[in-house]
Amino acid sequence: MTCYSLFSQTDQFVTFTFFFFTAQVFKLLIDLKEQRKDGGKSKHSAGQQNLNTIMYETLKYLSKTPSSRQSPEIVKEFLTTMMPHKLTKAEKLQLLNHRPQTAVEIQLMVEESEERLSEEQIEELIQTISDHLPGDPEQEKAAAETDEGGGQS
Amino acid sequence: MFVLVEMVDTVRIPPWNFDRQLNEAMAEELNKKLANKVVYNVGLCICLYDITKLEDSYIFPGDGASHTKVHFRYVVFHPFLDEILTGKIKYCSQEGVHVTMGFFDDILIPPESLQQPAKFDEAEQVWVWEYETDEGGHDLYMDQGEEIRFRVADQVFVDTSPTGPAVAASDAPAQAGQATAPPAEASEGKKEAPYTLIGTICESGLGLLSWWNS
């Protein structure tokens, strides 16, 4: 998929505002898709092909991530529960995006986790994530069938 | 992974779209212009989030269309440095492992950022992690289509906007005493990606998901 660089130096932009939660992007794309379904002719016109392509591919990617199962309430509740752990916004964002289930993954996403979190705190974090963020229903079914607990010590 | 970028631009609405709601016509034009395109130093634009301000519309002599300055916010794919992302291996080459996320393709993990020691298997065109345990060596292949978790180490923006024609090639007669400059680049064939992510998997927990799952 080729992407084209656009805009000469004359167009001006303001800087980035903030990290946008992936769950919000997923919801936005789903809503937009619904809207365009009723749009009829316009979505097939030549100019809209790019939008169709990027929406399709992004939705395809995001639907396989934990963000697709996170409603705004779930995200808000999760962030509130996370407050005592004093994680940065970037770290919380990654926990939401990846839903880590092992200590190794937590260490990747939280900087200097060995110094900031004890082993019990990491376990607690994994438990909180598991409780508050919905997992992949297919994966959980498979895990239940093979009767193996997730995660490595 | 995604950011919201505030942008300002002038949108041209042709007369045959005057019957539509201004906001809708704006949204369509903005998406037509930006969706699935890389903006230099910003990122890959996904879709419009909202329009924050619409200034007055003007019609200029000789052009029946209206021109409106719009302030809007656009959803852009722009991972932050050190962010962890998951993708699929597209293919391997001498340059490294090429990863794709479906909507974004130009992700490269160079050989020095692979789990070491790594070697490139020429026959199968795959990179291999020569994992050593006490029991002996264990080759882990980085096959096409495998899911891979990597960290964003760097990002490269290349301005691929059209430049002027290259300096005249040898068919133009050279004047006496004047050196003919060679054409700028034999660039017709190769298109450079406007936005590339450089990744690394040189850490515990990174690399193929299958390496770390029980």
C-alpha cells in the first residue's frame, strides 16, 4: 500500500494534541462505517477510495486488539483503578492497547519496572488488567479447554 | 499509536456540492485529501475527527467554487518513541525484517536490532535467531505471516513531494567547455516510503509472540 507525502511547507499545522486512545479510534471508525453505509452513492466515488481502504485496514487490525472490546466506561474505570500505581499516560495507554498477561510484558511497557514495582505489585497489576479489561473470547475459550493457566513466571 | 492533530487548511467546494450541508461537504473533501496519506513530519492520516472552526467562505473571480478556511482535528497514526506495537512479518531481506500492520506497511527491523545472535538464511530468505540454551543451540525462524511484537526505535520521514525535472540527460547537446551534470537520481523506478518506522526486538518479551507464550 503506497502512501503519498502531501503538503508543501506553506500549509501550516498546529502540533499534536494528545495521545488518542486506540479504543476511541476503533469506536470512531465503527461509527463512521455505519454512517457511510446509509450514505449510498458517495462512498464509492473515486475520491473516497482512500478513506475506504484505510478504514477497512485499520478496523481489521484493531478488531484483533483488546481495544476493540473497550467501551469508554471500561477505559475510564480502568484509568481510575490505575491511579494509585502512578504510571505515566504512555504506560497506561500501552496497558490498554496490549492487555499484558505476563510479568515480561509489563516490564516492557512500564519503564524501570523493577525499581518502581515490586513483584506483588506486578502480579496485582496483571490481576487488575485481567479483571477490568475484557480479553479475547476465543483465546479464553481455548485456554479453558486446554486447562493451562496463562503467563510464565 | 494514534494522535489527534489540529490542522488548518482551505477547502474548495465546487458549485455542484452547494446543495449539501457545509459540514458534510467539508468532511468529504478533507477525507478525500488526507485519508490514507502521509503528511510530512506528522504521520499517516486515518480519518477526520471533527471540525472545530469554519471561517467565512469566499468565492474568487474566475472560479465558481467556494473556498473556506477550516480548523479541524484529524486522527493520525504516529506511534511515540519506545512504544510497543504488534504486527505481522511481511518478508525478510538483507536489510532486516519487514513488518506490516495492515494499514501501515513500512516498518523495518534492522539486523543489529534483532535478538542476537541472528543470521540470515539465504536459501529460505528468513532471519533466524540462534537461541542458545544449556541443552544446545535452537534455531528460531522468523517466518512470513508470524505475529511479532516490537518497540519503535526511530521514525524516518522523507519528503516525497514532486520535485522539478532532473537535469537534462545526455541527449541534450552539451556546449563546448560546459560539463554536463549527471541526472539527479535514477529515481524513476524506486519509490521511497514517505514514513518509515525502525523497530527493535532486542529485549526480553519482544519478537515473535510464539517465542514468549507458554
